[in-house]
Amino acid sequence: MAVDRNVVIFGCSRGIGRALAEEYSRKGARLVLLSRDVEAIRDLQREIKEGGGEAWYRRCDVTSRDDVTDAVAYARKCSGGIDVAVVNAGVGGPEWMQDFHAAEYRRIMEANAFGIANALEVLIPVFRKQGGGVFAGVTSIADVRGFPGSAAYCSSKAAASILLEAARVELRELGIRVLTVRPGFVRTAMTAENEFHMPFLMSSERAACIIRKGIARRRRIIQFPWPTVMYARMVRLLPNVLYDIAARRARPSQSQS
């Protein structure tokens, strides 16, 4: 199991990202905390330092390539190198087709898919120059199909997962390990907005522990919990006619409710 000393986390103001920063700090990692919410990561840095850890913070919006470029340069200046970069930033929320807006779809795609793309573009040359590194992108088990009420979210996560898969295959020979993190339902501010039942909901602290261990073991895909993973695999294989019936019953649209 690898020991990762210098860790950069995009999107760590709350939820999984914050719990992951706290998890890495307990293990002695030096952290660079990145988020649009400066106040939240400033507070997180203070907590980490008060606990004896090392951390720096900087505002970063992953939808801006310039922000990502500046943030990575800052991280290298602070720690001297980057062992692991975790791109956790993302957005979600219910969106139904009867009220579909391309602008909202674009906003979610920019954060969830292009955020990872921006980070890849900036970090690949950095990792090549330093002789290797680990890039972990957080997508979702929801990448398997287009679930009702979550078209933008599901398609953005599917795009991100496919991008990471291609990057994993191509970059390995350059010493760059690309990992895909596919959580199921985790208790966060984002999932608190969900109006449907979320089976096997776990705490962000438990999720962070699984993710850190998976990264340390360099697992290609870090996915959990297993009952949800198996359910997603079965849903992916359902014939379209059966999927359509099941999906409508599981989450009726606003017009049906």
C-alpha cells in the first residue's frame, strides 16, 4: 500500500471532499485544499493545523482552466510536488425534462465532466515532468443509465467515467495512475436534496476512508457500497423496455405525481 505524502483535493469545502481531507490529514499527508468556498476551506485548514497537520488553501473553480492552472502551480509551490490529486468538485440536484433547460444541463456538465477534463489537461504535464503521480476523479455509480429526474447529472458522470477510463489506459505507461471513484449514496448536502429513497446510504467519513484506502492500493475503480454496485450492474444490463418500466415506477416524474 502506497504512502501518499502530498495530496491536492479539488472540492473539499464539505461532504466527501472535506471528509477526505480530514482522513488524509490524520494519516500525515500534507494537503492543498481547493474550492470555490474560500471561507469553508479556510476553516478546514485551521482545524487541520490545530490538529498538528499541514495544509494550505486556495480558491479554485474547476470549470475555469485558468483557476485550475493557478491552483496546481500554487500546490507545487507549497508542497514541492503532487503525489495524488483528487477531483471531487461537482454539482447535482433534481432536473426534470418537462422543465428542461440547456443552460442548466451545460452548468452541470461544466462542473462534473469538464472540471475533471480541466484538471487532467493541467496535471498530465506536471505528472510527466515529475515522473509520475495519481489522478483520482470522483464520478458516480449513477453513470450506468439515464435515471429520471437526473438526466444532466447521470450523463455528466458517464462522460467523466469514460474520460477517466481512456486516460487510465493511455497514461499508465507514462507512470501516471488514473483512478475512477464511483460512490453510491453518501450523506452530503447534495444528497440531502434528494426526495427519493437512497438505499445503503453511508456517512461521508466512511466513504472517505474507503476512497483513501483505494487510492493507496491504486485500485483502477474504487466503487462502493457493494450492494449498490451490484444493483447498478444489473440495471445496466436490463433491456430497454424493462428499464423504462422500472425507472418510471421507481421515480415518477412531477407530472405523474
